[in-house]
Amino acid sequence: MLLSTLRVFLAGSLAAFAAGQDNLGLSGGYTNLQSTDFKGTIVKSSGTLASLNSSRTGFNFLPTDLISQLAQNGAHHLGDVTFRYRTSSSASWTSVDTASSRKAVTQLTSLGAGVIAGADLAPTLGTARPFKVTREWLTSGSGLALRFNFTNTGTTSIELGSLGLPVAINNIFTNRLATDTQAKCSFADPYIGLDAGFIRVTPLSGTGNALVLAPLGSSNFEAWRFLSESSGAFGYQGQTYEGNYEWQVHSLAYAQNEWKSTTPWNSATSKTLAAGEVYSVGVKFVLADSIQTIEDAVVKSGTPLAVGLPGYVVPADLTARLYLNYSSAVKSIDAADFTITGPLNTSAGAQYSLTPKSSAWGRSRVTVTYADEKKQTVHYHITKTAASTLADMGNFFTTKAYFNKTDPFNRAPSIMTYDHEVGAIVEQDSRVWIAGISDEGGTGAYVATAMKEFIQPNAKEVSLFDDFIQDTVVGTLQQNASLGVVASAFYYQPGAVSYTYDSALDWTTWTSWDKTRAYTTRRAYNYVHPVAAYWSMYRVARNYPEQKLRQDWSWYLNRAYNTTQYCLSNQSANCDYGLVGLMGEWVLGELLEDLKREGLTTQVTALETTMRYRANLWETEAVPFGSEMAWDSTGQEGVYYWTNYFKLATTPTKAINSIFGYMPTVAHWGWNGNARRYWDFNYAAKIAQTERQLHHYGSGLNSLPVLNYYEQHPADLYALRVGFGGNMAPLTNIHQDGFASAAFHSFPELLKWDPYSGDYGPGFLGLSLGQCVYVLTGTKYGDVAFGGNLLSTSGASTISVAPRDAVKRRVFVADLGLKAEISAGIISKVDFDKTGSTVTLTLASAAQTADLQAKAAIVWLKKPASSTVGYKVDGASTARGGWSVDLSSGKATVKIVKV
Ligand SMILES: *[C@@H]1O[C@H](CO)[C@@H](O)[C@H](O)[C@H]1NC(C)=O
Ligand SMILES: *[C@@H]1O[C@H](CO)[C@@H](O)[C@H](O)[C@H]1NC(C)=O
Ligand SMILES: *[C@@H]1O[C@H](CO)[C@@H](O)[C@H](O)[C@H]1NC(C)=O
Ligand SMILES: *[C@@H]1O[C@H](CO)[C@@H](O)[C@H](O)[C@H]1NC(C)=O
Ligand SMILES: *[C@@H]1O[C@H](CO)[C@@H](O)[C@H](O)[C@H]1NC(C)=O
Ligand SMILES: *[C@@H]1O[C@H](CO)[C@@H](O)[C@H](O)[C@H]1NC(C)=O
Ligand SMILES: *[C@@H]1O[C@H](CO)[C@@H](O)[C@H](O)[C@H]1NC(C)=O
Ligand SMILES: *[C@@H]1O[C@H](CO)[C@@H](O)[C@H](O)[C@H]1NC(C)=O
């Protein structure tokens, strides 16, 4: 969502800040830090890291160029440490932070083996403490390490209730050009996995070396805490500077206080130091050749590695696999919610299978203990079966969120934003679009419902949704027979409407648009939502003709086409932002394919002309991922789609690399495949703040290009793991009662789903267009299936898979580079005969008896452009660009063979 005031705000704060104080002691010079893989510098006075370059490429992971404006007290740097301690269990905690009031630290004169620099931190600990804290920078293999020793110098024990290592990298985009941001900046993503925890630092370009921070000794990664800092010179905790976090080795003092209303990722611990005891903690800095080889760097650092296939979101009827790669044997696995068998194979790490227990649902932790006593947690999210999850959601949004009352804003009937905490529709919000069924923030519930009906249509829901289209999308969102889509159907203008505005809300902000502003139709992003709704109803009308809708299928298809063209054709003259990638515009690609299949050649040509203009423009741009925001992770989806569609030379790869820069894979459901988003809670959620979002719509949307890229590079398992992780993510937002939340709050004091459905929609759209069963043979993990249960044994000549994904209409066979998709019904089984290169699909009319039952389906086949081998459906007649299959008996078998 738009924040047009952003640049103004930053410029204002910058002027007020100027050159800043040098509490860090930059004037005292630097000390060099060097190892085989790194060249760095530390600030002599503070002893904190000033630069950290790869010695192979020279790339610097830190904001060294801005350091003079990060030298004031309170600004954290790598090498800082924060802690809370108490000297008796009844005392309250004392908090210390080496950044809060800096004093030059005391250099250690005698250094141990491998130690490059060391200091006693006493001067900067604020006041005399009952212990000594030293910091050492040392070499560690070909990398570097940072070590803190806490020595209890008193005569009684001391409890450390928190111990945090701040991680400040170059994630500052403020005042940088897009090209500089892309070339210089990095993101940090945590894997909060105890002794196996690590942090990935990945360049925004997505290319070149990456950095891993791994535990030194037993430095438990227990929690990931956001560090409060003042706004400073760069707008800390803003859209262009997300801010810094710390790796918490212990977190009990927070869990007992600030975080007591939630459940932390890991059990919170403290450390008691007996008189005279020395406690060492720290991190290793390990260089990875590339983002794709981060896991090799983790293994190289001596840290246990967990790899879950297909990931860490597990529907109730799926058996997942977990591979544990570590030099010490697995001693035990503690998992309350899974039945675990294994190790089944040890060739790529010890392989276990995990099947959810029948009662299990939601966040679920698996704890592995190794023979050397290291502990690792793997964080799963168990859902109901995908079909029940979708049924719950469809039912929830078409009942609880169905708005059907007399309304001066003409919003009825519609599917509106819902507040799960209050248990009611959000009829008003001073960010008007949230109650105005437009923008991403007000369309989440209806877009998700639209796409649910495409996947798993239900007669009653389809009919209610059709009423919404005929009576509200037409007439309220698109008014006066125009195709222009309003920015909000709801507005704040007491004189213009007979309506009681809630006086408890603040109607004085820039978000409380009046009628004129609300009725503007220039925001291109707003068009994708109604187009998705029309397109979905076209698919229902076309594929389930027994279900009578209020218009013929061609009306929905043409309306989708006309709405798209109104905004984007003619160089987007009717819209703003039409020349950047739009959230969810993958559906425009689906629309184009359907226009082709229906033989609407005039429309095909016109839509291609529209899109070619955009794609050609992006191909000329150095960083073609613009949006309403200064930096964003939304444009890549559309930019990839069309530049790939028109086979342009450089942009598709650039887009994929860009996504790899912000979309990690780690053994945690919340970060795995989570495309970075951290400001949209402000525009589309109930708890409005700048905060890293877990599985906001970026996950589902960015997964689409990554999966498409994978399908063109079937050996790239890393791409599949990232893409599949993101594509499954939108299932986690759906609660047991069917409500779906905008995103999960990752700050440790919250760790909960936002109560608003908000902007959930595009994420679910991503899931609906991306879900696919991927069948791979002979990988380093053996034969594997993503999105289904492998029924055959590894190495068998026929690979059989039972789909467990949320769509059950798509299959990709990696060995053949072949993708099959059906238009209606579901695929209940896949058999890939390796020897004969045939794929047999068993089809059924629906996932559930309550759903519309398909009487026929079309099978579409897609093979890589590079392949000369063609495929067909054996014995079937062609129709709508594919082959038609009779499903009137409720099932069918389809054999795909080489032409
Ligand atoms: C580290 O990278 C910075 C660019 O951020 C460069 O100015 C500096 O010279 C590099 N230092 C070394 C030692 O390579
Ligand atoms: C810190 O503790 C480690 C043992 O964990 C020891 O090797 C090192 O010498 C200590 N450093 C200092 C400065 O005391
Ligand atoms: C896991 O372990 C095996 C055997 O040590 C090794 O060959 C493999 O490359 C490891 N790493 C990863 C990332 O799987
Ligand atoms: C909507 O309201 C109308 C008129 O009160 C009523 O006939 C209809 O059943 C309602 N529909 C739903 C889905 O509540
Ligand atoms: C539609 O027409 C009415 C009546 O002229 C006007 O008040 C309203 O602003 C128009 N809507 C839009 C989106 O232009
Ligand atoms: C779409 O636009 C065309 C041409 O402008 C028009 O003939 C047609 O009726 C429109 N269709 C719909 C469904 O709006
Ligand atoms: C295209 O947009 C321009 C304004 O940029 C406008 O003058 C022209 O009439 C538009 N053409 C069509 C065919 O809509
Ligand atoms: C173990 O997995 C490897 C591939 O990672 C496969 O080649 C081998 O056949 C498997 N062994 C068994 C017993 O399944």
C-alpha cells in the first residue's frame, strides 16, 4: 500500500540529524581483521566491526559508507553485546547494552592463539558490574569469529537472563539509488534453531558470496529480538531501513516480562555463573560461495543442518521428510505432534519421516538431540488437510465475512475485511480502503474466496460470490458503467453521507480519504483484484456448466479482459503504477492463456501488445522492480512473468536473483520461503507497525516466478525448495475456523497472527496459481515428491505419488520437464513410468463430496521450450488447447505419452 509521504518524512529527519556524534570513536582509527575468506576492519575505540568484505569478491556486508552517521550512542554494530542479569533469583533484572553509552574499551595486550584483537568491555558497561566481559575477534578456519567471555569475578552466583549479540548489516536503503541499493545492500534472516541456529546474510542482488553467522561453541540461538533504536539519520524501523535484530543466546528475562503473553519459538533459558566461572559465547563468520550454497557453509562450520522436504508446512495427510546432516549421531527426537520413523537412509544426512498425529494443528516444534548433546529445533506448522482448510476458509468468508446490510456506501453484498479478535466485519477503519473493499488491504477476504472457488468450487459459495460480482464489483467498485476501479468504496466525509463514523478512530490522518479521493480510479494495483474475481468465475462457469451463474462464461472472461485493458493498455494512460509489476498479476497471464484457448485472437493480440510494452520497458531498466515503495518485493512477480513470456534476454534471471536475495530457506515454517515484507502491517493489519511479517502475501506471490524458473531448470533443487516453501505458506494463515489472517507478527512480544484478514488475498492467489505436485527422481535425497506422498520406494521404475497439495490439478515431472494441468476436478494419483516416459493421472470429480463435481476436464500439457519431444494424452480428443476427458462417472484415467 502506498505511503506517499515516505520520502518527505525521511528528508525531514535527515536534515534534523546532520553529521551525528562520534561516540563510536571513528576518529581513533581502525584495526584490520583478516582471514582467508574475509577482509574487515574494526573501530579501535569501540572494538566493533566497521567493514566485512569477502576477500574473494570484495563485497562488503556492512554499511561502512554510512558509518559516520551510525556513530551515535544507541546505534548497534556487530561486536556489541546486550544482557540482563541479577544476583539473586528474587531480584529484578538489570539491563546492559554496550551501545547505549559508549566509552573506549580497554585493549587486551596479551592475545590467545588466533586472536586478532581483544578488549575488556568494562568502560562501556555503564557502571561497575560483578563480572568481567571480554570481546575477542579471532580467525576461525578460513573465516572469522567473535567471542565474548563472561567471568564472574564476585563471590556469589550471577544469573544471565538475557544475552544478545546484535547483528547490524547493510540493510540501509535510505537515500541510495535503486542501483546502489541492489549492488551494496544485504538482508539477514534467522534460523532460530538453538545450537544449530544460524543467520543468513544475503546480498540484494541475489548473486555473489553470502555470509553465514553460525554458533561458536555452544551459543544457543534461542530468540531473535528486534532492537529499538532512535530514528537516526536513516529512518530506523522504516520502509527503507528495517532495523537491527539480535541473536539471543538466552531470553528468560524477556519471556518473563515483555513477552509473557505469548509462546516463544524456543523454551526460554538463563545461564547461572558460579563465582569464578567463565562463560564463552560467540558467532563464527563463514563465507558461502553463493546464496545457493549457504547450507554447505553451515555444514562446513560444524553446525548441524536440518533440511525438510517439501518444507515445514505439513497438511494432516502428508508425510514430510527431514534430513539431519551432522557429524555426531542423532540421540533422540522429541516431537509431540508427529509420528517419526527413521533413520530410513543416511546418504544425504539421516532421513526421517514425519506424519502429523491426528489431533495436531498449528505451530509445532521438533527437538533433535545429538550424541554430543547439541540440541536443534525444527519449527513446523501443521494444517488440516488442504481440502478441509480450503473448505473452512470458503465457508468462513461467505458467512462470517459476508456483508449484507443496507449500506450508504453500497458495499453490500460483499465479502469484507474481518476482525477475528472482535468477531465482526470491519465496517470502518480510518485507513478507509480496509473497509472499502479495494486496495490489497480491503480485498484479502474476497480475493481469497474468489481463488478458492476456482480451486474447489462450492455451489452456495459460488452463488454468493456471483452476487458480489454482479451487484457490488459492478456498480460500486466499478461505477457508472466505467471499468475504472475505485481506490475505496468507503470514505470519510461526514457531510456527504448519512453514516455514524466511530469517534474512537482517528479520522485526521492522510488515510481517511474523502469521497473524491476514495473514488479515484488510477491505482493500477486495485485492478488485479476484480480481474482475479472475474477470471475465477469464468473458470467456474466454463468448467462446471451445470452451475448456473448470472452471466454466461464469456461475460466473466471479457470483463476480466476489458478491466485489464482499461488500466494497462495504451501505456497505462488511465492508471498510475501500470508500468511496474503488480501484485498478483500472474493471473493476467492465466487470463491471456484462456483468451488463446477460447480463440479470442483480437483480444490476445491486444493484451500481448499491452504486456510487450511493459516487458520491453523493464528490459531496459537496471532495476525494474519499482513500486509505490522505495524498495519492494512485489514487482518481481509481474516483471518475471512478462519478460519470461516474451523471452527477453536479461530480466527474467535478474528477477529470480533478486528474489533469491530476499526469500530464504531455513528449517522454520515462518521464514522458509518467506519473501521479505516489513511495512504492510501499517496499511492492512490491525496491529499497525513496521515489523517483519511472516507469510504476508510476498511468500505466495514470489513463489510463482521461482517455481516457474525451477520448471525450466529441473536440476535446481534449491529453487524448488524456496519456491515450494513460499507457495505452501498461505495455508498457515488459515485458522481452524477458516478465518485467514493478513500475516503473522514476528516480534517476540507478539508471535501471533494479525486479527485482520487485511491483505491476505494475493498470497492465496499465489498458492492457487502455483500449487503443483513435483515429482523428482535420483536427487541427492533420492526420489522425492513435493506436494504429495511418495507411494513407491526410492529407485523404483514407476514413481507413484498421491497429491496432498491444495489445488491437486497440476503435476510436474522433473525427468521429462513436463507439466500437466487439468481444468476441473482433481488429480488423485500420479504414476510416472521412467522406462516408458509415460505419466498416468488418475482423476476424480472433486476433492470433497460437498464441492461441485466436474463432469469433464481439459488436460493441458506444457513442456520446456528447449525440448523437441512432444507429449499428448493417449486416445483423447483435443479441446481448448488441450485434451478433453470425460468425468461423468466421477473418475477417469489419463495416460500422457510421447507424440
Ligand atoms: C570493502 O568494501 C568497501 C566497499 O563497501 C571498499 O570501499 C573497501 O575498500 C573494501 N575493503 C577491502 C579491504 O576490500
Ligand atoms: C575466553 O574463553 C576461552 C575459552 O572458552 C579461552 O580460550 C579464551 O582464552 C578466553 N579469552 C579471554 C580473553 O579470556
Ligand atoms: C550432508 O552430508 C553429506 C555427508 O557428509 C555431504 O556429502 C553433503 O554434501 C552434506 N551437505 C548438505 C548441504 O547436504
Ligand atoms: C442478504 O439479505 C437479503 C435481504 O435481507 C436476504 O434475502 C438474503 O438472504 C441475504 N443473504 C445472505 C447471504 O445473508
Ligand atoms: C459516479 O457518478 C456519480 C453521480 O454522478 C458520482 O457521484 C460518482 O462520483 C461517480 N463515481 C465515480 C467513481 O466517478
Ligand atoms: C468488453 O469490451 C468490448 C469492447 O469494448 C465490449 O464489446 C464488450 O461488451 C465488453 N464486455 C464486457 C463483458 O464488459
Ligand atoms: C492514450 O493515452 C493518451 C494519454 O496518454 C490519450 O491522449 C489517448 O487518447 C489514449 N488513447 C486511447 C486509444 O485510449
Ligand atoms: C538412499 O538414498 C540414496 C540417494 O540419496 C539412494 O541412492 C539409495 O538407494 C537410498 N538407499 C535406500 C536403502 O533407500
